[in-house]
Amino acid sequence: MRTEICDRLGIEFPIFAFSHCRDVVAAVTNAGGFGVLGALAFEPERLAIELDWIDEHVGDRSYGVDFAMPQVYVGKGGGEDATPEALAAMIPDEYRDFVKQTLDDAGIPPRPDDLGPLVMKAAGLNVDAEGPDQVELCLTHPNVKMIVNALGPPPPYVIQRAHECGVLVGALAGLPVHAERQVAMGVDVVVAQGTEAGGHCGEISTMVLIPQIVDAVGDQVPVLAAGGIADGRQMAAAMALGAQGAWCGSIWLLTEEADMAPEVTENLLAAGSRDFIRSRSMTGKPARQLRTAWTEAWEQPDAPTPLPMPLQGILYAEAASRFTRVHAKEFGGSPAGQILGSVDKVKPARQVVLDMVEGWIDTMAGLNALAERAEQG
């Protein structure tokens, strides 16, 4: 089961676990996989706390950090016009009126003024202001062995600084041409992400995309498979198509270590695969997520067109500060992939890793038996 990427990162299993929860990252890393902390939700000071905690709980095992640094976003370049306040002021009144009406009609109470100012986090927000410090912070942690960008190739400074520190750089790709560009820029690992995946994704299915990207760049860099992978059978299929490992995200949402609101966990467990849709209503870019009252509101004929990143994300964050506070079940969603339609229980993250390994072994044994039977005529 060990592949080249396992040897390069010093891990036992080629199972890569993307999660915004440090407990999941540590649990998977300690189980022999490679945990990857999503840094989007953390300003540099908070990120330092999270990384220190992970270091304390994984010993000398390696792990990674994932950023969301898009190539195109409002406010690119930073400066006074790119502050959260300046960007929030760009949101037209009709959008705020639409959101207010949607939440009011659902009986969601306003956010109390005594809670203080909302700490704004959204994909594409503060990329220029916080990104460099976040990257430098990660590079001071010797256990961080890979930095990944979830939205295409990372900025050139990320690749340069990571390589200067001996850290690998990864990037997600939804098209072969994207993978080729990333490798030309110096990316060391390409994550081929199919449309089944949660979060930002393209339109090509994982089964089709993996061999296309492997054929395009697989002799230059390792390729990981993402989208629709949660057990050993799917992992074996991905590796049969040329991937060196599996990049999983959605499955960790339904683990005991995940920091999830109870109504979101309940909704995810009850959902079928068709309930995970691609929508621009959360971030401004197409992202697969659980269908909720929020996504449905933006599908109505009278709904405005979602704003570009990060303006739509700011609008969503403001709305979420209202409906998450009261645990409104009809709005309880999350970026998540279609694979969760096959999951009906919450497990420890370590058990998920071990189940994937055992399932992979069983699948390979079955294939080997089939091959032997074919040889015997």
C-alpha cells in the first residue's frame, strides 16, 4: 500500500485527511495517515495555536496545511480597498435585503448587538493581508511537510518559500490543463479532484479525471485522487487509475473528533447523495455542499445572482452568524461531497483510517483472486 508519496512524507498509509478540525488532523496522523489542517478559518494568531496543539499531539509525525488562495477574487493585491470592511461595503443593498427577508421569513432572530463585531472569515478574504504570515508561520513548524492550495496553483511566493524550507507544495486541479500549469509553476503534488467532492470543484467526475491527470503529469509528480472516496474499495479504484493516494475531506465531517454543530451532523447523516449540490451561494464560486434553506433561497427565480468571491462569502458569513447561533436545522449545512450519502453513522477518525486500509486489502485480494482465475482459464 505504501507509495512514493508515503516515503517522501514519512507516512504509513497514503490517506490524506483534509479537515478544519485539529482533532481530526491529529487522529488521522497518529493512525498512520497524513492529516491536513484547513487554514481558512484561522487568522495567523489562531493558526499558531492550532499548529502548536497539533505538534503536541502527533509527536514527530508529519502533517500538512491547506490554504484557499484563489487566482481571481475581488480585492486582489490587498490594500485599503481589500479590507473586510471595504469589501463588505461593496455588497449592494438589494442583496442584504434579500438575505434579511430570507432569514426573517424563516423566523431566524437578528444577531444581538451585544455579541460585538463579527470576525469575518471567507474564502478569498484577506489573502494578501494574512497569507504571507500564515505561510511563514507554517514553515516554522518542522512537522509541516506539505502546503496545499485548494483553489488552483498557489502564489509564486508560497512555492518559493516552501521549497527553500524543504516543504512540498500541492494544489487541487479539476482539469488536466490546470494540472499541467501547476506542475510548470513548481507544484510537487497534484490532487485530482472530481466533481463528486465537497467544496470547490469542477464538472468532471473522479473516475474520468484521475487517468486524464495521471496521463498529463503523472510521470513528473505524484497524483492524489479526491472526490467520492471514503472506503477501501474506492481507494483501490483510485490507485488502479494511477493515483498514489486518496485525498479525503467529507468523510471526516462524520467522525467523533469533528467539531460540528449537532443539527449539521444530523442533516448530513440523513442526506442522500443527490442532496449534495454545486452552488455558488456560499462562496461565490461553484462549491458542492448540502442542500439547505440557504441554497434553495438562491435557486428561486427572484433571487439575485450570487456575488463574486469573497463578497458572497461575506454575505454568507453574516447570515450564518444569525442561523448558527440558534441552531436552525433547515439552514444547517456544510461543504460536503456526494459520498456522504453512503455514510449513516459517526465513527472515530482512527477507525475510518483502519477500515479504509482493511477494505483496500480485501479489495486487492479479490482482484488478485480474479486475476489468478483468469490466468487459469
